[in-house]
Amino acid sequence: MQTLHTTSLQVRDNQLWILDQQALPQQKNWLDASSVAALVSHIHALRVRGAPLIGLSASLLLALLAENGMPKSELSQALEVLRAARPTAVNLMNNLDRMKQALTQENFVAALSAEALRLVEEDKALCDSIALAGSELVAPGSRVLTHCNTGGLATAGVGTAIGVIALAFRQGKIEQVWVDETRPLLQGGRLTAWELSELGIPNRLICDAMAAALMAQKQVDAIWVGADRIAANGDVANKIGTYSLAVLARYHHIPFYVAAPHTTLDPHCPDGSAIPIEQRAACEVTGVSGSFGQLQWAPENAQVWNPAFDVTPAGLISGWVLDTGVVTPEEAAAGYFQPRANKAI
Ligand code: MRU
């Protein structure tokens, strides 16, 4: 396969490399992800993370395994193992459905390679379209708040919510970005604060629990988040803490926007209650780990509830900003995300 280089994925010498998102921003380590076991382990540990990136990394790996001689039956098994690597972000399943189709072709090696590269190129274009559509919703002088990380690290392109913010910033409309640190794994504090600073966008970090006070002080003009799965009624699964922001936004009359590509839509999932929510290890809540090692503050054997995502009901969302344009609450309520209503899905 040709050499490929995005912010957090590389293909070179027919091997897949990922930028370790657990070590950022202190260290920029590129890790080999050229076997199913290696990539699944990186996905579990969130060294590769973000809904679009998970799907793209799995697709690229399948194509590389085919090019490196793996037989069709084994590729088929590998595809199913990769599909089960994380349950919530539907981009993984949607991308792998397309790879599965390519695997049925007579010349499946070339077909898998072409499809994986197409998915990467498409994702870049989807990000650009989302940014264009979303930036029109950003008022001049905006102070926006974002949660988790939705930038170039999490996609092949400029990102989703961060893509919108970055374009609006270049248009002179962003005064400041409030960055939720995003407990427990700190994607905001570690990744978004770093990415925004690299882009030269003024940003200020807050603990998740500070968002309410910030809104009460009228310091937030809009909230922009990404998505891991959008159900047929418009309910959105995204990083844990997103739902609380949406509730707070409604109370404080602040617009709450979700930015996502159509690869995040799941028209076959009727509503948020049917979205599988990943439960994660207790140690992520009993302490924190990073390039400094593991620090635990909770008592030994503390009982923990640690869902990686929550569901924001459609009724709290001011607009779904897709690559195909902005879906209004009225359109969502009228069935925009239902299978037959949207030809793009
Ligand atoms: O657990 P993570 O870090 O993979 O969760 C990521 C998110 O929730 C993002 O908001 C979502 O995947 C969109 S990334 C463009």
C-alpha cells in the first residue's frame, strides 16, 4: 500500500503505525499496530481513539494484512475480531461493513486496499464539509466549550467539533475555547488543550465540574461536541459527561451542537437506550495513569461505575452538524435519522 500520513496514523513499508494518544502531549511515540492483537490492544487502551479513527485504523490494518498475504478466511476472522474491539462508536462497524463487501471481490487484496484508502480520503472530506457547515452557526466573538477530543488526532482530517472551531477561528469568530478536561481519561486536558494550542487557538482548561459555574457566569456562548453513535431518533452517544453539559446548556439557554460525519449514524438503532455503552476498568476512576505511571487515591477495592460514554437525548440538541449539512431539531423529530428518510445513510 502507498505511504500514508495523517495526524495520528501512518502506513509505511506495508506496516501500520499509530501515534500513542495515551502518551501525548508529553511524548510523541509512534507504535507498531501491524497485527490484529496489537491494534486491538491499542484500541482497548485508547492509544488509538476517537470514533472515526478507530474505524480507519481497523480498515487500514485489514488491507495491509491482505497485502502481506493473509488468506481470505483469516481476513474474515480478523475483521470480526476488529469489529468487536470497542462497542459504542458505530464508525468501526460501518467502515468494516464496507471492508467486508470489498473482501467478497475476486481481487480482494486490491479491493481492500482501495476501500481503506477511500475511507481515509472520504473522512478528510467529511471533516471539511462538517467544518464548513458548522462554522456558519458560530457567531462572531464566540466563547465555545468543548468536551473530550474531536480533532485531527481522532480523525484523518481536521476533526469534527474541533474542525468547526478551527475554521470559525480562522474566520475570526472564536474569542476563546473552554476545554473540559474530560475525566476519567483526560482527553480534553491532554489532547484537546494540546491540539488547540498547536493550532494557535486561545483555550482555557476547566475541570468538568466547573462547567455549570462557568455557564452561570455567562462565559459560554455555545457548546460543540462530537459523537460516537447517533440513533434513529437523534439521541447521541458521546464521551461520558456530554449529557451533563447538554442539561446545563438547556438550563442556561446555550446552544448545544453535535458535529459528526454520516459514518456515525446508526439508523437501525431506534434510540439511545439501544446503544451499547462500553464499561471500563475501575482503575481509571480510582486514580489516574499517564507518562508518570499510575497514581491511585481511592481506597483499595473501591467499587466503581465507569461507563465510557453517555447518551444525550435528542430533545436537548440544538443541531446535528453533519457533512451533509445541519439537521434541525424539527427535522430530527420528523424522522431525518430514520433509515428511509435519509438517502445518505
Ligand atoms: O473514548 P474516546 O476517547 O474514543 O471517546 C471519543 C469521543 O467520545 C469523541 O467525542 C467521539 O469519538 C468523536 S471523535 C471525532
